[in-house]
Amino acid sequence: MSKDSKARQKTGKLLSFIPTGEYYFTKGLKAYQRRDFHKAKKYIERAMHLEPGEPMIVCQLAIIYTELGEYKESNRLLHLILDELDPDMVECHYFLANNYAHQGFFKDAYQHAKQYMDLDEEGEFIEDTEDLLDLLSLEAEELEEDLYEQDDLITKQEEARNLLESGHFPKAIDLLTSVIDEFPEYWSAYNNLALAHFYLGEVEKAETILNEVLEKNPGNLHALCNKLVFAFYQKEKKVVEQLKETLKKIKPMLIEHQFKVGATLALVGEYEVAYLWLRKLHKQGFDGDGPFYYWLSYAAFHTGREQLAEGFWKKVLQLNPEKEGLEPWNENRDSIEGIEDHTPTIFKKIKSDYIEERLFGMFLSSLSEKKDEILTSKDVSRHDLEEKYFLWLKGNQKISSLAVHETAKELYQFHQPIGTVEAGLYLMWFTVSVEMEKAKVELKNYKAFAAAIEYLWRKLRNEKVTQQTIAQQYGLSLTTVQKYIKIVNIHLC
């Protein structure tokens, strides 16, 4: 038996060791000084868990996040300090200025740098802040034009994303096209523009845009993911398998790219790999939005992690209450989310600048349980065809039927619930109906117009469908369908 063994035997007593926040904070600082940022993050996170209200610990963790390039999380902690923990820790303004500068938010960087200078004229980081301001300012007269240009770009991109999510596809196309004209190498705008065209059923145009991105910016991850999504909805099995295998081999470093890969693979049914990516982000403290938890819940459920899926779905409902009923364990979840009873979405369409979207909103309101609430809202705008539609929906006896609505109802027999992709079919019909209204075309044969619109929509999406198949679906003769296809084609913008 060794001497050490005897010593332990002689002692015969175990001393409990309860590490404090200070202990882990010190270990974290040492790891940080060695530039072992991952280990430093681990220790400082533990210290913050033990002493959650200590601003020094929170600030050090924010600095580590900056070193790791996780600027969003760093900013969150720095704002937490200034808003709640210690408003007098003014050096947080300097750290925020650096973070925002790295992110390209130059206006915010400039404001926080100036705030630090004003609050601590003899502070530790004064010289560094002056250098940062010199870098940000460049030349005083160019500050607003040059420094804020990227802020404006990000703002437009965010607005476009919101338009896409709310189904305002034509408006999103206009905005994204203007962004590309101004910033011809801003690939994110191209990818979102492709999505907008795809949702409207303009598949060839969408794929052309993605091919242009991949030609000019080879390996663009968002373009690859979107190509997979398009192929999946087009039921192009060979292309889907090929792109799935490509994406499964990619190991993205950026958080944004990890989320994109995870969400895309979840959408196409590759739940195990999707779960690994999304769960990894969750464990790292990624503060995701509704779509992040939506796909994480789906991936968890379909890989047998039902309890976790339920927990993640609660987060989905906190962020997006309108998702109720779309749970991954819901037997009726065989489509993209339906929008017929999403009142906020209907309101957005009714308030759109585009008449086809406003008409679509009218139609959706007729399907909603909250129809009366929507139609009595001051947000409902009514002009020409909309006025007729509104009066008809309110039960005006003078209007026996409304062709624009009856044709949409014929489409609804075969396309419900209405998801993001199906919305393109209805938008196409309402666009055509407005043009035919201007041309005084009689809309009597609702089934025939519905059949013609569906056929042209499917052809635009490169779906292999014959006129005879559509004729049989709607119980019409082939001759009738062909006649109405010609009529619709004339008015198809």
C-alpha cells in the first residue's frame, strides 16, 4: 500500500466542496487569458448560474461571446446589465459599440461609442473608443450616407422577410427587386426573391434566380437549401435525394447556416440530422424565434423524443399563438400550415397595397370563424370589386352571387387547408379576376375558370399535369377547359 493510501486511510474524513460563483469566475478568467474561449464560456456560464445577478460575471460572459463571434448573445447580456443589473457599468456601451460595428450596424455602434465618451470622459477605453469613432466617421459629410447604408439594407431585408411570412408576395418582390438593384451582390435578397416567386407559382423564375446565385456565388448555402425545398414540393425525387445527401455532408460554422440546414432537413423529413443541428444550437443557448422551435419540435417528435417535442411546442405557442392546432402529433398535419383561421394574417392581407391580396383576404375571411369581427374592422378597405365583395359577404340581398368568390370556392374544394404554397394559386386567380373585371369579361362558368387557373398554375410550377386530368377533376369536357385556358391566358399578367 502506498504512502498516499495510508494518508487517506488515516484521515478518514470527507470534506464537502461547494464551488462558488467566484471559483468558476476565476477559472473562467484564466481560460480566457489562455484564449481558450470555449472553456472560459463554460466556466463563466456556471459562475453566472450560481450568482445570476452579478454584473461583472455577466459582462465577462458577454466579452467571451464577442470573442466567439456570437454578437447577438453578447449584446443581449450587455443590454441586460445596462437595463436591469447595473446601469452605471458604462463600459458596456463601449463593448456594444464594438459588437455593432462587427455586425455592420454602424449607426448603433456610433451611438454607443458616443454615449460611452459622454458618460466616462476618463474611462479605460477612451482611446480605443476615439479610434473606433474615427473609423466609423471616416469623413463627417459621408457619415449618414456611408455608415447607415448597411443599416438601411438590413432594415429592408427584415421588412421583406416579414412580407414573405405574412403572404404579401408581390410587395416582397417589389422590395427585394429594389434591394438587388441597389446591392447587386447581396445574395440574401436573391434567395428571398426566389422564395417569393416560388410561392406565387412562378417556379421557373424562382429556379433561374437560384441558379444565378450559385453561378456567381458557388456553394451559397441558402440557395442550396431553397433548391432542395423547391424540388421537394415539385416532387422531384432524384433531385431531392441528391441535394439531401449534399446538405447532410455540410458542416456549417455560422449559427445562421446551422439553423438553415436543420430547418430545411426537417422540412424534407430528414429528422435525425435536423434534430442534431437544431438541438446543438439550443444547447448552446441559441435564442431562436418561432420557426426555430417549430422545426425543433417536429424533429424531436419524429425521432421519438416526444416529451422534448411537447416542451419545445409550448415555446412555439408562446411566440406564435396562431400555430395552435399544427402540432407535429396532430393527425391532420398533412400540409403546410393553413391560414384560413389565422386572423392576424387575414388582416395583413386585407390591408395590403395590392388588390389581389386584399381580395384574397376577403375570401379567407369568409372561411374564418371570426368573419364578422374581420369585416367590421376599420382596416377593411373597399373599392370597386372589393366593395361588391364586402357587401356580398355581409349578406346584401341585391347581390345573388359573386363570381370571384364562387370560383375561389371551386379551387378550395381541392386545395385546403391553404398553406404558403397554395396561396400562390389563389393569388393568381384574384390577379386574373381583377384584369377580367376591367375587361368586362363575364365570369359565369366558375368550375371552368377554376380548372383553367389550376392548370396554368401547375404548369408554371413545372408539374406534369394534362388538361384532360384537370377536366376530369372538375367534371368538365376537355374542350371547355381548353377554351377557358385561352381566356385566362389573355388576362394572366
